[in-house]
Amino acid sequence: MSLLDAAREVRERAYVPYSKFKVGAAIRGASGTVYRGCNVENVAYPEGTCAEAGAISAMVAAGETVLTEVAVIADSPSPVPPCGGCRQKLAEFGAGDVPVLLATTDGAEMHTTIGDLLPGRFDAGHMART
Ligand code: THU
């Protein structure tokens, strides 16, 4: 199964009673294993979590900390870009050249990279003097 199909499949399990906007994300760990996540909302709105965050949690819980590929899908007019927080989360575990596929359920695709999504990223090097 492709990474995008894995994201498409897990999207169906999104818990979105408030926004009704289902998002699915799949990431490939350096081992080749695919991890999936969907958005999980909460009646206390800020407590909701994004699909990308769920996939990253699954990867880390499985013992991996390097990702090599990302796919995100939603039913939107154009491919949904990860939110700012998720860009930083992806950058924590993926190099700048890691490919990111953003897709709609209608079949539109946008190909980008973690580096293009988060130019000028804050990383550990910025804390070199501490
Ligand atoms: N959402 C994601 O899960 N990932 C994104 O990349 C964009 C937004 C979710 C959060 C919330 O549950 C819903 O989409 C509407 O913002």
C-alpha cells in the first residue's frame, strides 16, 4: 500500500465532531515502517491534536525517531498544508529534503519538502551556547 493510501485509510477514523474536517497522515520511518495518525478533537478545542502529530507519536512510541517521507490527505478544495506547529514537529524528526505529499480526496496533489514548509527552522544548533 502506498503512503498516501495509508493516510487515506486512517483518515476515515478521524474524530472530528466539531470541525467535521477529517485529516489523515502517514509517515515512513527510517526502518521503512509506516505510521499513521488522524486528527482527534476535543470539546476543549485547543486540546485537539492534528493527524501529523498522531503519526509522529505512533512512530516515536514504536522506537523510531527519524522519518523519511510524509503524506497528508483531507477533503479540501486544495491540498491542506500542515499547520505551523506540525511543521515544527515534522522538522524535529525529518531532514529538510524529506518529501511531503499533500493531497485532496479528489485527487489533487502537491509535492513539497519539510525544508520548504519550514524555512529558517529553529533547531538544536541555535542553542549551542547553552
Ligand atoms: N488538521 C490536521 O489534523 N492537520 C493539518 O495539517 C491541518 C489541520 C486538523 C486540526 C483540526 O482537527 C481540523 O483539522 C481543523 O483545523
